[in-house]
Amino acid sequence: MQIAKKVRGLTTFDLKVIGVILMVVDHVHQMFYPLGAPNWLDWFGRPVATIFFFTSVVGFSHTHDKKKYMERLYISMVLMSLVTWLLEKTVHFEQVVLINNIFRDLFIGTMFMAGVDQFVAAKNGNKARHISLGILWVAIPFIFSVITTMIVGAQSVPLLIKQIAVGIFPAILLAENNIMVLLIPLLYLFRNNKKIQCLLIAITALLYGLSGSTQWLMIFAIIPIWLYNGQKGPGMKYFFYIFYPAHIAVLYWLAAFLYRTMH
């Protein structure tokens, strides 16, 4: 017991810092791969999404205004789409395709969590309404995936409209981590049981491992998550919202500049 008391553990802030550091290494690989960045740098990024999924669950669970939390993520998702579009149009670094938008994954995750809240609320009455809203929240990312596919695949639709649709639609098909986003509502369901949360992460990692994907390395996210002490830590509410697009832009521009210099 004395040893346990000495172990401080990791706060939500600490988890985000770990996630940001690993994310930057991963994006260095992404941007500088055409210049010879080694593939093993990509391994550092595999636990990142899982760490941010977990902190999103924590954030959504404790926020005083879930609506504003969701609105903030949606606005960030749209702005990030605009940032990547502008970068590709102005920098013209065709060797790297910018699909980066973790805000889309996290916003879709909040829709799933909102759906879970509705299903839980159904126990307290007005079941038809809550269950219907729950199904709607869960279905929206899949509905928009179908709509987006139809718009993007239609030859009669102008390119600008297609780009706008991709930017504003919370389609799980467009999510950076695709169906792995489904891990978010599962972590939310068991937000009070860290053992089951870690088991869910391990099972997901196993499935990726069996498919031959390096995403199985997400299992290492269990280490910081297991050490999470339930505390918020220093408040830097908007740091990640600013740092994420900023570091993508800087790395993308720098890689493009060096690539042109070398070639």
C-alpha cells in the first residue's frame, strides 16, 4: 500500500502530452517519407489515436456542457479540412496526401457517446424518444458516409461541392482511423472500469495484428491509460486545437521545401 501511495500516476494533461509527442514523431514520418524518413518512425504513432480516444471519453464524461464540447470539435473538424485543402492548393507537395483530421474522429466519437447517453436515459422514462434519438446519433456517421460516397462518385457534381461535402460531413468513412472510431463508445460504456477498457484496446490491437497491420502497436496505449489517476492536471484547453493544425502546416511546408531543394 505504501508503494501505491508513492505512485503519482498520469493526469489527463499528461496523457495528452504523451499523445502529442508520439503524434509529432508519426507526422514527421508522414511528411518526410518522400525524403527517406524510416518506416519505423510510423510505429510511434500507432498508440496515439487510442490515447486521444480515451482522453475524449474522459473529457465528454466530465464536461459541464456536452453540446458546446461537440460544437467545438465540429468547428475544429471543418476548419482542419479547410487548412489541409489550402495547404495542398498552395504548397503543391503531391508526394504527401493530407488526410489528417483527428477532430473528425473525435467528433464522430462524441455522436456515438451522445447516442449511448440517450440509450441510458431511456431507463428513466420516455423510452421511445430516447431510443430513437440514440439510434439517430449512432446512425448519422454512417448515413453521411453513404451521402458522401454518392456525392463524390457523381460525375455531375462540381468538384467544389464534393470538397465542401468532404469537409463538413461527419462521415465515419472519412475518419482518419475509420471504423476504429467505434472504440470510443465502447470505452465510454465502460468509463468506470479501466480493466475492461484496457481489455477492449487489447482485443482491437489483436484484430489488427491478425490482419497484418502495424496498428496492433496501439496496445502500448494501455500503459499510460493504466497509469491514469483520474485527475485533470494543468488546464490547456485550446492548446491542442491550435497545435494540431499548426504542426501539420509547418511539417508539410518544411518537407515540401526540402524535397524541392533536394530534387
